[in-house]
Amino acid sequence: MRRLVRCLILAAPLLATGAAAQQPSAPHEWLFGSWTGGFFPPSDTEGPRCTAQPTVIFTRDVVMRTGLLDPAYRQRVIETVATRDGGASFRFQPAAPSGAFASRLPPDIGFGCPGGPDVLEVQQTGPDEITFPNCRDMPAPLRRCGSPNR
């Protein structure tokens, strides 16, 4: 019995890593990472300035963005994402809380897109370049941090 318990304890980490390795990939995995640009045409994508303060960061569950005048990140939790050839459509959890806190939302909680603050359309325009079509807050392309400048 003692040997069986010892085997189970030693095997537990292996079982956990095997399960994690078999998780399905996210449909927007091609966007994961840090992106610069958006406000102005991107310049330095390889240097420390890009990785120190990227404009947008995509993860599995969250999209974060900085504001033009406020460098604090606005975090948006992804509700759904649909990919298509050369792009992705995001729907975020609703940003507008009800009651007294509704007026405390920053004006740039969304991306300035026609669908409202809870929607983001992403269009891939190159191997490491994307745009947010018709989004007034991000009129310029974004480039992936760590990609060579063009």
C-alpha cells in the first residue's frame, strides 16, 4: 500500500503536465504577444522600447491596451472570438457596469470601433502586422514586438 501511494504521488505531476499539453489551442493563438503602433505608425519593434510599453497585448483570455494619454492598460476579458481567413472578431464581456460605477469607466475602455466598446475586429495585413479596421482610437497598423522593422 505504501508503494502504491508513493507511485501515485510521483505520477501526479506527470499526469498534470500531460493534461495541460493536450489542451486545445485558442483560435486566436496567432495574435498572442505584444504589438506596437496603433496610435502612430510603428517604429521600433525589436528594441526594448517595444517590449517595455507595447500598445496592445493579446493573451488566451484577455486583450490589454494602453491609452494615448494614459499608459495604464485597459484589460478586456474575452467572451468569444471567431477567426476567419486573415482576421478575428472579438466580443468582450460587457464593459458598462450598472449603477453608480457606470460613470467610472475610462473613455477609452474600447478601441473606438463601430460595434461599440465590447467589439474588436482584427485584420491581418502582413506576417507580423495587423490593423483594427474603422477603429478611431487605433488608426495606424500595429506590428508584433520582436519582428524585424520593414
